[in-house]
Amino acid sequence: MINKPRNRPNVNLQILPSAMTVLSICAGLTSIKFALEHQPIPAMALIAAAAILDGLDGRVARMLDAQSAMGAEIDSLADAVNFGVTPAIVVYATLLPTSPAGWIAVLLYAVCVVLRLARFNALQDDGTQPAYTHEYFVGMPAPAGAISMIGLIGLKLQFHHDGWWSSTVFLCIWITGTSILMVSKIPMRKMHALAVPPNWAAPLLAVLAICAAAAVTVPYILIWVIIVAYLCHVPFAVRNQRWLAQHPEMWDEKPQQRRAVRRATRRAQPSRRPIPRLGRGRPGGRSMARLRLRKPGGRLP
């Protein structure tokens, strides 16, 4: 007698992305609990976990074809909690518990995160935007702002004593600058839109291994390396975005073709002639008279 395989019940995975979003909200709120209990390390770790879950839920939704309007709304609300309210409270409770100026700064940060998310949602529904705009954020994304905030706590934990990095003035200036970057219109490249050339794969894997080791040995310095590297990419993102805006014919091309066109354009440009310095124009005049040099075919000046 042949045993027939049992029919296993189909597991509905459509709810998985929303479940990940809810878990990220739980991580963010639990981070606030640890901050109020004066445990900054688990608070920072939970904000990082919320950022990882936020980066994965959208990809999982696209893989499972589980995108929905409700899921998008939950994700936007989770971002407001995890990267707006939570970092503001954690930083205030850890670094600025008695500073009225610090409270104003973290309030500004939380409000700017909400405004940035509202603008992001509005641009998502705008069908008049060119295709290349989907490769860039308008302003600093909320997860990057949260990493910028917890980096301030990392400085205090790294040096174990007070200094300029823990002064109220520096903290308020940094928080305000992060808030302004989020509501600005500066283009910043989306990480998933980056295309890695094949010859860069091995070096990037080596860098990833170094980052994994640094995450265990010097995690707070690694946070600041990430922050500085992200800020350094901004001028290149601005330049690339402006170039794309001036070349509509390249909007639908792949990054490899765009890079090839840019290289060809640079090579086709005529080389610039060096600009002569002042006083080194045509030979003759007072300089030759001083040196008592003879002009070609003539007498001494």
C-alpha cells in the first residue's frame, strides 16, 4: 500500500512584513524603557535593531508580493516612533536630562522627523516626478538621523568622561544640524539603488569583514565611521543628481551605462590650457631690462 503524502496547510506569509514592522515598534518603545532606567547600551542596540527591521520589512513585502496600503501606513508610523520619538527621548534622558535647551533641541528633532516622513509619503504618491528621483532621498532619511543621534551617546560611552562632546552646546548644535538635514531638499542616495561593479566585490567584502570585527571591538567608533562616511557621500549624490537632471536621456539607463557615458564625456572634453602667471606673459619689457637679456634678433633693451 502506497502512503499518500499528507497535505500540509499553506502558511500565509502575507502578514510577515507587518509583523516585522510591529516588532520594530516594540523594539523602539523598549529602547525608551531602558533609557529611562539609565541603561544606554541596550537602548542603542534596540534602536539599531529597529533600523534593521525597518530595512528588511519593505524588501520582504516586495519578495512576497504582500504590499498593501495598510502596511505602508504602519511602516510610516513605525518610522515616526522608532526614528523620531525614541531617539529624542533616549538622547534627552541619557545626555540632557536637566537642560531646557536640550529639550527644545530634541523636540525640534522629533518634529522634523515627522515632517520628513510626511514629505516622503507625499512624494511617493506624486506621479509627476522623473524616474531618477526614486534613486534619491530628499533630505536625510529618518534611520540615518537616528544613527546620528545615538552616535552622541556613543561618544560618551567611548571616552568614559565628560568633554566637548558631552557639552550642551555641542549636543544642541549637532541635534539641530541633523534636524535641518532631514527637512532639507539635499538629495541623498538610496542604498538599495547603488550598483556595485564586479571588480569592487572583493574589496567590499573585505571592508564588511573589518566592520564586523569593529562592531565587536570598537562599536562606538564604528558608528561614527558610518556617520562620517554617509556625510561624505552627500556631495557626490548632489553632483550625480544634478548630472541626471541635465541628461533626461539617461534616466532609464542602468548605472553601468551612466558611468560609461560620464567617462566618455570627460574624455571628450578638451584639456584645459594652463593659465600663465602674472608677470610671465610675453618676453620683453621691464623684466628683461632688469636681467639684461638680449631680445631675439635685437639689441639689449
